[in-house]
Amino acid sequence: MKEQLERRLNELRAEFEAGQKMMAEMEAKQGNLRDTLLRISGAIQALEEELAKVETV
């Protein structure tokens, strides 16, 4: 019985560690995506401003 409990405990610890690693990777990807979207948003804004200048000339 003790061996079964210890084995299950080790399995759960391994799953928990894998989950934490996956979460850290996903958070890093989320940060990269946020940065990319921010850059795209800035580029859109710059192009819209330039287009507005051209239309008023």
C-alpha cells in the first residue's frame, strides 16, 4: 500500500512540474504575442496618420 501511495505521489509531482513548465512557456508566448500586437498597432496608427496627411493635401 505504501509503495502505491509513494508511486502515485511521484506521478503527481511529475505532472505538476510538467504543468508548471508548460504554464511558463505559455506565459512567455503570451508576452511575445502581446509585444507583436503592440508593434502592429503602432504601425497601423502611423500609417493611418500618414494617410490622413495625404488626404488633406
